[in-house]
Amino acid sequence: MNPTQKQPTTPGALADLTPADTLRCAARYLEIHGWTQGTYYSNQGGTFPPACAVGAIGMAAHGRLNTIPAERGPGARDCARAVDYLTDYLTDLGIIAYGDDWSTTPVDTFGWNDRDDQTAEQVITTLRAAADNYDWSHATAEQLETYAEHEYANESLPTREGFLAWIGAR
């Protein structure tokens, strides 16, 4: 692209989205619009239909319906990063068995979402837990130090839960 051409930009609020932000937005989307299984989006609900976990992540990343949210459109990068992080989180917990042909455990986020015993509450809780895990594991030394100083100034001891609440309040 020629430097004299208008460069594509991302609005300021969207430019700094982390996978944790996208996962939390997806959880909120499911709370408001509903959850479904077997497809990205239900054919009920118009512009903002009930969605599966990946569909909700797509809605959070794109702000609109997208046929293949992790591969197409302006929010594809944010969607793919959030889905990848969720997949890694579920794999680390042993909830999905990535690449295990002999297991009856789901092998991806789609299979996890579509399990017969899965509920909307479990999906929403897991999306938020994955977001918290991302924030905790990607905290900078400066953030941890500032939080610890804040806690010591208030005569409290720093904790993981306290840090996550502190980050969320900022």
C-alpha cells in the first residue's frame, strides 16, 4: 500500500482487545442473547441470535454475524486468538483431548460446546474463567507490582482473585 493512501485503522477501543476481553464479551453476549448447540448461530433471533461459544466469540470480535468468524472479516484475528486461547485452556484442564483419537472426550471447542450434558451456565462460566486465566498468566511485572503496592497500602495481602478484581476495575 502506498503511504499516501488512507491507511486502515482500528478504532481506539477495539485496538487493544486481548483474548480475555473477547472471551468476557462473548460470555456477556450469551447471557443477553442466549446459547445454542450444533451451529454458530441459531436461525432464531434476527441480527443478534443465540450462539454457540465460538459464535459468541465471533459476535464479540466482529460485532455482527459472520459465517466463519475465526477466518473472515475485520475481527478474524481477535476471534481466532480468543478461540485458540479457549482451546488451550480447555486442553490444559483436560476438558478436551486435543488430537486424541481414542478418547471420548471432545477434541475441540465445538465438541465441548455441543456435549449433551453441557449447559449455557457452564459455557458462560468457562469463558469467564478462561478470561481470568489469560489476565493472570499475561500480567506484566508492572501490573503485579502496582497491585501489590495497592494491597499493602490498604493493609491487605495480594491474591490472584484480588488481582483479577483490581484489573477488572481499572
